[in-house]
Amino acid sequence: MVIEQIYSDNRYRNFHYLIGCPDTGEALAVDPLEVDLVLARAAEKGWRITQVLNTHEHPDHIGGNEKIIAATGAKLLAHAGAKDRIPGIDRGLHAGDVIVIGKTGELEVLDTPGHTMSHVCLFCRGDQPGLISGDTLFNAGAGNCHGGGHPEHLYRTFAEQLAKLPDATVLYPGHDYIANNLKFTLDREPTNPRAGALLAQVEQQDPHAARLTTLGEEKQVNTFFRLSNPTVIARLREAFPDLPDQPSPKDVFLRLRELRNSW
């Protein structure tokens, strides 16, 4: 199984994904808003798109469905709870479902509410595990909850699911927000050397080049995983003086998410 990351030069800074089986040439397209880019990459790889998956129901993720399905005849997969918000779902997904791609690809469905309440991430096991994370987890950041989600659910998704995946898991998010997210981390934790070094690197990098971090790296640079860090807590108390002396990880996460909304 091969995962192709496709960056689009639109205002949303979308990442699209093609997940292909080299043995059969079958491929799954994830959130293919910029359809022509996705079709061109599939043609370049010699792949046939047989399935389309939406991580969630927002327009910048489902807007290309009709066009790409018309071009390929692919089946549409999405969270079962999104059936009234995503037209034409052929397979409604639940936690623990397995998506098969050709002979070499298997993706486990994770039910990951928070950004929306009908959001899925896809976990690929193996020697190099990977996570297609949509708008739940970004490089160095976390999704917002403005469009039908809830921050408490997002916290539980982080704490009970994402933080427990292997540190070697490569992250494949729905958008390229890494620079701004790292700046937020550094605003919360100015002495974070890894975040500073990574920001310097990505500011010099072409966004069309793969921007990949692992969950192990995320735990070093993503403030939403650094909930017990004394500097993060001290800086957060400057914005929220009522924060308890020994706040719970949930308290810290929720205040960070609130602060990030207006930062």
C-alpha cells in the first residue's frame, strides 16, 4: 500500500490523499476537493480510483465528490452518522470497520468526534503505521469545533485514541497549517527547541513537498499533547487566571482550544 499526499494551492491549503495498491492498481481517494489534481496523480501512478472517502461532512472535503465519482464510478464511504449531510454514501462507516484496497491495503476506521460529531480517521498498521487524520489532528495542531463539533469530544478523541497510537505513526492531515500551529506552540512554550527548529525548516520548504511528522514528534511540538508541561500551564494561566493550580489535562486542553480560536 502506498500513500500519496497531494497539496492544493487553494485558500484552504487542502491535502488530498490517494492510497493505492501497487499489485492491482486500485486506489482510494480521500477528501478529493480538487478533483483534477487527484485524477492527474492517479493517472501518473497508473491507478484506478475505486473508492472515495470523506473524513467528515464539511464542504471543503466533500465538494469534489460528484465530479470524481462521475469520472471514476467509485463508491463513496463516510461516517454512518453523516448520511443526512453527505449525499450518496454507499458505505456508512463505524469504529473498527476495515477498508480494503486491492490486495495490499487495509485501513482501520477510527470514530473520532470533536471537529464534527461524524468524523473518521483511518489507521494503517504495519512496519510504518500511518494515520489519515482529516481535520481532527493537524501537524502541530488540533481541529477547531466551530462547524458542528464539541471540544470535550475532541479532548476525548486525543486522550483516548490518538495519544495511544504508536509513536512511529506518520500523520497525514487534511490541511497544511503547520507553520501557524508551530507559532502557537511557541507562543505557549517559547523555549520548545524542537518546535523552533521545525518552524525554521517548514518556512523554507515548498508546501508541495511532503510535510510529514510522526505522533512521537507531535508529542514534542504539538501543544495539544503537552498538557502537563509547566510552561504551557503557566502561560495559559496568564490568559485564564481562574485556571486551577493543578489543572487536569482536560482543563488545559479545553482552555488551549478556546485560546486558539482567537489567537
